[in-house]
Amino acid sequence: MSKSNPFEHGSVWVRGDFHLHTKADKEFRYDGDDNAFVGEYIDRLETAGVGLGVITNHNKFDVGEFKALRKAARKRGIGLLPGVELSVNDGANGVHTLVVFSDDWLKDGNDYINQFLNVAFTGKTPDQYEQENGRSNDNLLTTLNKLEQYNKDFFIIFAHVEAPSGLWNEIDGGRMQELADDPLIQKYCLGFQKVRTHDKPDKKCRRKVQQWWGSNYPAELEGSDPKVLDEVVIPPFLTGFKSRPQAIVANFC
């Protein structure tokens, strides 16, 4: 298998990490030489066996850093997609939502990702929102409407759904049912990250959410959510994608 083209002989299984942070994120700690960061980061992805990653810093997209990481990653046969961990103004404490963008958002030297972020946080300075506790101006459905207006491909994954600022933790059952029935959510939500609880009567769990979402229940997947280089490790119980997200991710690459 060629490092530069891992698909030269057709389809292959690729280990994905859809929740990556880098030193551009205020929550990420890196004490090494700045000039060595890109190489060390890609080394870490390769050691962890990651074949496809999404850079999803908190309410921030550093286009220069992303391009440098992608260039180095491609030489190792690793694909990187541009993304952001968006703190959407919904639920009790905000809902952390991983937005994954197609390359059209960066086509011809443009940067529509940061253009979108400027709209999402209108009236706020980067110091106020470029961290995990920042909060956008809009709820989930309004956010999806605004993303859709760019007429460029994207999809969303709800991050660490059972944890604080995760969808299951922040949204009550009635609203969860409304979201599950909404066409925008059905179209763009392709994954729940870090599903841990299968069946527990006194809290939201896989069984309960599956009943609410029915056939629209998305794929379950993992992501390392690293705050330092050594945390770029995918847990061994990676559940992977079902067919619909697989096809869309293939198109993005």
C-alpha cells in the first residue's frame, strides 16, 4: 500500500479520529519547539494508527496550521479534514458539536470556515470564545441553517455526548425527540461520539436515545479529544461508521 495513496487498490479500513486538538487550541499544552510541532504531531497520529483525522479546535480554525499539518500528514498516507468544535448556544450549558468541512470551504485560497465563525460569534472577541467554555450566538437548528447557506458540504458529530456540554447531558427528552425529528438534524448529524452507557433507567443512555431517534440514530464513533500529544490515542472499543457516514467521508477525502 502506497503511503501517498492508501486507496490505490480500492477500499481499505481506516482508523479515524474525529476529535483532534492542536497547539492552536488554548486547552492544548505543548512545551516543545514550535518548529517541531507539525512533525511530532503527525508522528503521534501515525503511532496511534490514525489514518483519517479531523482537526477540531474549540471555536477556532487556524488555516495556516491546518495546511501545514495536512501537507505533512499526506506524506505518511494520513488524511486530515478541517473542522471545529463549536460550542453551540443550546441546552443548559451549550452543546459541543464537531463540524467537519469539505475542502470547498478552503478552495482557491478562501477561508469560509473563519467567515462562518465570525458570524457565529458576532459581537464577541476571540479571547471571549476561542476556548471550550465559549458559546456561539445561535441554537443548533439556526446554526445548521447558517452553515447550509454557504452551499458547501459539511456534517456534524455530537461530541462526548454523555459528558458536560454533550448533547445527551444538556438536552432534555422532549427536545431530544424534536431534534431527532428535524430534517436538518437528520441530514447533517452523522455521529454520536463517546457513547458509553447502554441501558440505565435513571439517565439518558443508548437504549433510550435509540428509541427517540429510531432509524435516524447515527453512527457511534470515537475521538481522542487530546490536550497533549500523548493523548492522541483511540480507545480499543472504536465502533466506527455505518454505511451512510462512510460514504460521505469518502467523498470529503
